Amino acid sequence: VWPAQWVVNERGTEFDWPVYGDETEMRAMIDRDGRLVKVWERVARAAGLEELPDTESPPLGSIGVILTSKFGQIGCIFADGQIGCFRWQANEDPGRGGVRMIGLRRHTILKAWAV
């Protein structure tokens, strides 16, 4: 949802992200579509975002879905030099969390869209 808010802030247009009440509803929505990347494909297409080619390194400020070993598929905002930024919250301590940055390899970037 954080990358969706980024699109709203940068483009000044609404991003029709599916509504869910809690993590259980969110997981059910993802399971219905098959994977998080499938949810994003549908939502990004409806928002008119341009999908970036697989061979391209996502430019600064673009959004996408990456695969992580710890969190699985997650949405992120791409920083310069193949760095993905994402928000996280510690389940055991809802007050903990924040923005994380990780270095990415080409195979960990599942899809990316220009903002």
C-alpha cells in the first residue's frame, strides 16, 4: 500500500488499491489472485502505469513487486542503483517498523512500473 500512496503523491491521481480489513483478508485477496504480483498487475493496469521491460533496471521512483527470502513477494519503491525501499512492521511489536532498503538482483525484481 505504501507504493500505491507514492503513486498518488507523485501523479496526483487515485490508485484503486483493493480494500481489506486486516492481514487475513489481505492474504485471502492475494490467494484468490494467485500471487501479489498478479494483484499489482491488475491495479497498475487500471491506473494506467507503464510496465517496464524485464531487461531494464527500474529507474528511481518507479514501483514494483520484488521477491525477498524473508518476506516473500512485497511491493517497493525503487531507489537508484537497484535498491528497493519498502515499509515493514514487526508482527510481535506493532510499534516497531519503518522503511527498509535492500540491494536487488535482476531475478528478485518480479515486475516494475514507471511512475
